[in-house]
Amino acid sequence: MIRPYYFILAIFFFILVALSLIAFILIYMYLRNKSTKKQQKWTVMANLLIRKAIFFEEIEDDIPVTLRVQQSLKQTPFRKFLTNELLKAKKNVSGSAAENIKQLYLQLNLNQYALAGLKNRRWYLKAQAIQELSVMGLKEYLTKIYRFTNNANELVRMEAQIAIVNFYGFEGLRFLDVVSYPITEWQQIKLLQELLRISPDNFKGIEKWLKSPNKTVVVFALKLVRGYHRFELHDSVVGCLADADKQVKLQAIISLGEIYTAETSRLLIGQFLSAHPKHQLAIIKVLQNIATDDDIPFLLQQLDHENVEIKLFAARALANISAKGLESLMNHKQALQYPFIEIIAQVKNELAI
Amino acid sequence: MRILVAEDDDLMLKTLEFRLKRDGHEVIVTHDGKEALEQIAIHSPDLVITDIMMPYSSGLEIISAVRQNYVNRIPIIILSGMYQEDVVLEAFQLGADDYITKPFSPNELTVRVRRFGFAHAVHA
């Protein structure tokens, strides 16, 4: 039998827990509500100011900033919030509107906080500061940012490299001359994407990057060669076929498919037998587009290769060369047997399309 | 002109609204693709300006729906941060009339919208 004393104690304890829980929920809701309201107030303040800046037309005057905004800027959270809103706006507008946003950013001295971020030991603050200065297009800080292009931290390095390209376009790629850390696949995609917005204007440097001791730089240079069809670099790319690095060799094969000459298919065929299976497949794929009638005997040989994928691409290459190539494929000794009967049907279908 | 703007970024939406109103247009603002399609059905705007990446229905879906469901050809301007060739081509193939990439100049937008306004006045 439970003593009444314990029973009362249990009820008291239960009520205490329930009350604490209710108090916690109420306080939490109050704080959340307060925070939401503050956020809404900040959004209105920031939006009004940015809109005013975007459509500001007085050339020599400062953009009018209310006392309320000026005072709120003393609070770090608001300053960060406004900076983010300015960055978002700057990414969306161009021309005089973008210049006005930049003017407002400088007028509010927000660049000083970004500069302090550059000196901060924490990598994420550094990366954030670089991105901020880059989006705002503050070229005067280029030298400060440039030294981070070979920073030990991957994200700091990435932001700095993108910032430099953003500032100087293809000329900004000169960081490739000195970068010793790897340029990741993701970073290469980001850089190529950034470059898409800019006119290439026959940029220089690729030849040097093709000989870089940093293999990821060579890989990136090979992507530039094929992306911008730098035919004059054909021989340098052929030189990369001898590279011990598998990725360099693979990218060289793929690039040759874009900047080929009459000699390219012969050169690639010369590499085929001693090549790694991955490279063999790449060579056959490239031959689909660049092989000539002279390559028909080699391609016919590859129809007997043990790798079915190589068989398929060799068949495709034969069909793509000329009527003679297609005829040779159809006359293959096993043309009516599996898998050739299916491969030929597929290839003919593709030709019809 | 009555212009419907579909844009999920609030600041961008307000900026566009402000600019277009200042240029003398009547502006209907919508925050996502679904709302845009509903408002198009209600208001029959003279021009639609839409982003591509939006919740519920994308800008490309808006073009398709408008081109399929409306006999009167409503001009559509795409205003997007996506500048990849395949996206731009797809937008035009679906029936977009103009494509402005972000970052964009509000002054340029005014001029481009004016072109459609002129065409609208001629056909009215």
C-alpha cells in the first residue's frame, strides 16, 4: 500500500514537471515570436533600403540611410543580415543598380568587416569575406585575396580562385601558374561555369599549365583546351598522352577528340594496345568522331575485343566513318550472330535518327 | 499594361514590382509557379515575367501551360539566373518571347517591357 505522503509527493512532482514544461513552451514561443517579429522588421528595413539604393539616381550624393538603420547596424546580427541581403541583391542586378548596391555597401563601411574577416583565423570567416568582396566587385582588394588562391584550406582556396576569375576573367587564371594544392573536380566545374559568362579573347597560359607539376592543373588545362577549341595546342596535348598520371592521359585523349587533325586517329591508335582498359575505351569513343577510312582495319580488329563496350563503340565508329565503314561492319564474319546482330541493329537505328 | 510577375525571392519581387509600377504598369505579384498560373487565369495579364526556379511549378512549366491553355498569345519574359544554353533554348522552344539573365539591369528590363507594351498597343 502506497503511503499518502508519497502519493502527495508524486502528484506534487507531476504538477511541477507539467508547470515547468508549460513555462518552457511559453518562454520558447515568446522568444520565437519575438525573433520572427525582429526578422520581419529587419526584412522590411533592408528591403526598403536596398530598393532605394537600386533606384537611386543622384550620382555624387550618398544614398540616404535612415537613423534607424544606422543605429541597427551597431548590432552584429542586423549587420550580417543586411550584408547578406545586399549580396543577394548584388547577384541579381547589374548596371547602375549594381553599382548603387556596391556604393551602399561601401557607404555603410561593411567592407571593413569583410577585411577583418580576411584576417580572421577561422577558415569559414575567411572564405565568407572573400566571397563578399568578390560579389561586391571590390577589385581594390585583389592583392589581398590573391594570396589565398594557394591557401591550405580547400574552401578558402576555392573562394579565392573564383573571386580572382570573377574579377579578371581568363586573365585571373594566372593563379594556375603557382597553385600547388589540387584543384578538385568540383572546383574545376565551378571555374568553368564562372568562365562561361566571359568572352575568352584568346587567353594565354594553357601551354604552360599543360606542363604543370600539379596534375590537377594539367587536367583543368586539358578541359580548357577542348572547351575553347585551342587547335594550336594539339601537339602539346599529344605530349600529355605520355604522362604517367591516368587522369591526365584520359583527359588528353578526350581533348584530342575536340581538336583533332588528320594525324590524331593514327596517334591514338598507336597508343591503343599498350593503354589501360579505361583509356582504350576513351580512344574508341573518340574514334567514333574522328576515324577515317584508313582506320577501318583497326576498328574491325576491335570488333573481336573481349570488352563488349569496345565492340559497340568500334561498330559505331565504323558506321560513322563512311558507307565503306558501314559495309565492312555488315560484312563482318559474325554479323549475324549475338552480340553483333544486336549491335549492328542499334548502330543502324542511330544512323537513321 | 497589366503585368504578372512570378518570382520566389521576396526582395527581387518587390524590386520588380516597384520598378514596373514606376514605369506606369499595373503589377500582379506571385511567389510561386502555382500561384502564377492561378493569377494568370483570373487576371489575363498582357505580359508575364517569370523566374525559372520556383516552388510548385517552374517558369518553364508556366510557359507550357500558358501556351497550351490560352488562345490569346500572352508574351512571356524569362528572368532567371540560369544562363546555360540548353535552358535558354528550351525556354524559347516552349514559347518564351524574351530571356533576361540575372544579374539584370532594371533599366534594360524597362526597355524590354516597353517593346511588348508597344506591340500590345498596336494589337489592341
